Amino acid sequence: MTARDLEAEIRELQRRIGVLVEEAATNERLLRRNQERELTLLKTETLAQLIEAICDGLKASYGLEAVSLLLVDPQHEIRHLLIAEQLNLEDFPGLLFADSLIGMAPQFNSFHRPWLGPYMGCDHQLLFSGHEGLRSVALIPLGRQDRLQGSLNFGSADEKRFSRHLATDFLAHLGIIASVSIESVINRARLVRSGLTDYLTGWYNRRYLNARLKEELARAQRQNSPLACLLIDLDRFKSINDEHGHLVGDLALREAAQRVDSQIRGSDAAARFGGDEFVVLAPEATMQQAMVLAERIRRAVCEAPLIVSSGARVDMTVSIGVAAIVPSRGEPDLKLAAQRLLAQADGALYRAKQAGRNRVEAAGCAA
């Protein structure tokens, strides 16, 4: 071997070492980025944060055209948790719900590992609604304790981005991290909701009402808009308990709550105030509008009797006191404003009951 050959061999070895060093550096950067993505998911504390981190964060991080999160939610529990956080489901276009994975895509019929392959409109359009130009997809199962809870779905305009011949280990690992994160935030949301809801009706409790009332008053103060309060009492509730028993009394409370709920807006806040009393907060509702709402609620509750398993018919009526307030910008203490609003609604409710029940009474508007 000549000196020239030896120099050429050394240069080739140096080139190969350089390539290996660069590959090692690239792999280290990729590993670090993957770890950062996983930590971002694991650190989320709310459903909204997690959905954003998955649908928007992963889309940007991986440079994808589409990312969707499909969750199995047959009892609509996750959707209710999102609504309880005052979130609009339409604000999360990448979030999908299904009673079952079956029927959403043929790959879900036997779904234990990530599936990579070409995008097929007839098979994948439900997972990527509104996205055009996709050429390849990755469908990642989300499972915990041998139960599928959904699918994380990546879509790319590059037909070679997701191929059936590619390794899927890192995607499977990402699916595990996403599954743990989803389970964590759902459990946290359940705990928060359990501390703020009434076990009997499923409505918010008085603790939640106190916090929400201050928030709505602060918003009304900023926007110089009215806030209405409806205090609702189930008439002769003690008589229902005495005549039919406490189990029927519980049924009557639940049924009354459902009928009230059927009449209020999505922006309204409803809570069980205690015993047989309920409160509805109606943001941006004038006294006149609140009176119309109250009358609609009164009719909905009394329009049909409650039929219990024994065949007994239980007539239900409610008395409602209505108050409205436009807190001034100079209001120094919103806690006092909240007490004043509730007191006015309570006074109106007292007059409704004194006047014979099954009626709506209004308090004077406060400024």
C-alpha cells in the first residue's frame, strides 16, 4: 500500500467517523425533542391543555398537516367534563369522540400496534375531517389496562412519511405517554368536579356557585352588562317526602333539576343551592329576559307529573324569585354585590311562596 493509498483510506475513515458523529448528534437531538414532547404531555393539568398539546403541539413539532385525537366516550363523560370547564367543543376541531372505535376506520378492528400506511379517503376521512391532500397516516392506539381509550392520528402530505415498512416503536411509546396523560387529566377533572357537584342531581353545588357568582359579577362589571339570578324552590317538598318517602323525594329533585336544565342556555350556570332550592345565573340577561326564562322554567316543571315505579303520580311545581344587577365599575366589593343579588332573589322567592306558590316574582333591579 502506497502512502497515497494510506492517506485516501485515512480520509475515508475520517469521513465515516464524521458521518457517525453527525448521526449520533442527530439521534441525540431527536431523543431530546421526543423527551421534551413527552414531558409537555405529562405536565398538562387540564383537558384543554392536553388537547392543545396533542392536536396543535404535536402537529407543529412533527411538521404534520393534520393531527386528531379520537377518544372513546360512550357515556359522554369526557364531553361533560370539558363543558364543566366552560369549554366549547367546537374550539377543538382536532378532538373527536365515538361510542366505539369500530366503524371509525377498518384498522381499528384489530388495533394493538401503530398502523402506518397510505391515506385512503374511504377509510380515514372520519379521522381527518376537513383536511385535504393527505398521502400517508399513522394511527396510534391509546390504551390503558388492556382497554382501548382511543387513537392518536397523524396525517402527512408526504406519501413516504408513514410507511408500513417503518419501525413503530417510538410511536407506540408516544401512545403510552399520551394514554397516561389522558388518564391523568381525566382523573384530575373528575376529582375537581366531584368537589364542586351535588351527588344527587349532578348539578354544581353551593361552593361552585359562590366562586362562579364572583366571576360572573366581575365579567358583568368589566362589560357593563347585567347579571340575572333565579332562585328556584320546589314547592311543598316536605309533603312529597312525607307522602311518598325520601326516595321519591330524591327522584323529584332530580327530575326538577333536569326540567330546569332543559330550559337554560349553555352560558348559564346552574347549581343546587341546598335542600330543595336551585339557583340559575344568567349572564347578560336583563330582568325582563330573566322573567321570561323563569316563566318557561316554571311551566316546564309543572307541565307533567312525576310517575314513580309504584304508579303514583307526583305533581311538581316551583316558585321562583328573580333579581338582576348591573354592578358599577366603582363597586369596591363584589362579595357584597353577590350577597345583595342573592338576597334580592331570596326576597322575591319569599313573596312568590307567600302569594300561593307556583309563580314567578321579580325583585327591583339594582345598580
